[in-house]
Amino acid sequence: MKGFVRVLLFWIPRLLGILFAFLISLFAADAFVVDKPFLEQLAGFLIHLIPTAIVVAALVIAWKHSLTGGVLFVLIGAAYVFQTLYHSWMVALTFGGIPILTGLLFILEGIIA
């Protein structure tokens, strides 16, 4: 049973990180509209992918160094919560809670392993 828990603690935060990166990268598609030049749309698309790049970088770090990556994910989630808390607590909970949960699972894996 301990081996099964370790496997779950290894894969669940990594899958959550990948799915969260896919989720936030979907919002980059709103940069493409009909009435703008293509290069301007492409620049907007790349700018919208900056949060995805940050999450992917944290995921790459967390893949090998669980504690460090876990702290990075918690900081990413906390930054988003503090940035959006006054606008909508549901959005803050959704987009801040997922990386915080992911980070806590990475930290738990680092402590147990």
C-alpha cells in the first residue's frame, strides 16, 4: 500500500500541474481576433502565454526537486489569489487554489520521499 501512495503522490501533482498549464494556456487564444494584423495578434498570443511559461518552468523544477517546486507552485497560487481576490473570490479560489494544492502535494511528496 505504501508503494501505491508514493506512486499517487508522484503523479497527481505532476498531472495537476500539466492540466493547469493547459487550462491557463487556453486563455491565450483570445488574442486572435479578426480586425487586427496577424503579427499584432501573434505578439498578444505570446504575451498571454507568459503565465503558462511560468507554470511550466515551475513544473520542470518540481519534477526533480519536489520541495523547491512545491514552494514555487504555492507562491504562484498565492500571487494569483492576492492579485484577484478583490475582483472575484471564486476566480481567485479556482485559479489560485489549483497551484496551491499542486504545490502542497509536491511538498508532501518531498517530505515523504
